[in-house]
Amino acid sequence: MKKIILCLLVSFVTFQISAQGLDKSYKTLDLALAGGSGFSPALSFTKMFGVGKSNRFKIGYGVRLTSFFSNSTIDFRTAPAKLTSGSASFAALFAEDIVANIDTFRLKSIQSNALNISINLQYALSQKLEVGFNIDALGVTFGGKQTGDIVSVKNKRKFVDGSTQSGASPSGLNLLLVSDSDIGGLNSELYGRYWVSDKIGIRAGVSFLFVEYMTDKNVKVNTDDNNRWRYKNLMPMVAVSYKF
């Protein structure tokens, strides 16, 4: 019993000592690279603020530019939550897909850029090791116009002019809501970071990216018109951070 108590005391003291050297706040410049069905570089600036006496937990804000490139065929699906789940609220997170309302819009190449304000959460396990999560909240998307085809094998839907082809561009507005209620291009990351020096850190984790395009033509789904199409991509990610 004495050994257990001693081990707990040593662990507690070590935990407290390691917390004493943590920065109360800091800024980072970060370059992340993610890849899978496409290639996604992200350049970000972040300001983190310590919470509590230990400064282990930090919250912060940032600005991030995320690009996505692909020269292979990518299938986008119907985006609006009202169509995919029947609800444009928090309930969309738990609702089943309404398969009859969902079509596919196919693009053969993509180049999309999203500039967003991000929300950041982080916890320091030690002076060197951190774990964190960030997500885009609000911004704009821009990129080149592409031409794609609607693929609606089961529903046999076409664009309102009777064609199956339309021009499409990245959606302009990005807004974090919840699940399919989200609008536009949004990036989020779950990661661990190791500081190899006082200034340089290496991050690794996963990036979950939403890419959204809007077609020039609408598709009639029941009584609603749709021109928004979303691609969701979960990719492994590595990054280099500079602290200042």
C-alpha cells in the first residue's frame, strides 16, 4: 500500500513539474499535407491561450487556407441536409439517409481553395507532447469552374433542362453548422504534436475535409430544387509547426 501511495505521489509531482514550463499562450505557423483520393495542403496561423493555472488545456482561433487537388474522378453527393436526412437541424447528425433523395454529381478533376477562421482545442500531455482538435467555422471558397455529369441510376433524375451535364464551381460561403447542415468547404483535424525544439514541432493525425460544388443547373427532387453537391474525404495528415 505504501508503494502504491508513493508511486501516486511521484506521478503527481512529476505531472505538476512538467506543467510548470508550459507556455500560457503562443502563436504558430503551420504547413500540413494530407492525401488520399486527392492531395490537400493547408497553411494556417493559430493563436492559443492557456486555461487554468497549469496551462495544459488551451483554446484558440486561427486562419487556415486549405486546398484540394485531384485529377481522378470524384463523386459528389446531394448536399442539403433537408434532402439527405429530412432535417436541417442538429437532428441531421443522427438521422438516416433518405436514399431516394440522394443523387451523384461526378467531376473528373477538382481544384478548390477554402479560406476559413478556425476553432482550436488542445491539451498538453507534457512540455513536448500535445494532442488537439481544430475545425473550420466560417469563410469563403474559390476555385476553377469544372464540367460534370449527374449520375442518378435509381431515380433517373436529370437537370431541369433535361440534360445530364452542367458546369460547376466551388461554393462561395463556408459555414459550420452540424453534419449535412454544414455549408461549403470545411476542414478539421485530429492530431498529436511533438516539439522537437522550442520552435519546431511535428504534427501527425487525420484531416476530415468537406468540399462543396454548386452546379449552374438545378435538379428537381420532389418539390425542391438542388444545385449543391458535397464530397467528404478522410485523409492521413502530417505537418510542420513553427512557434513564436
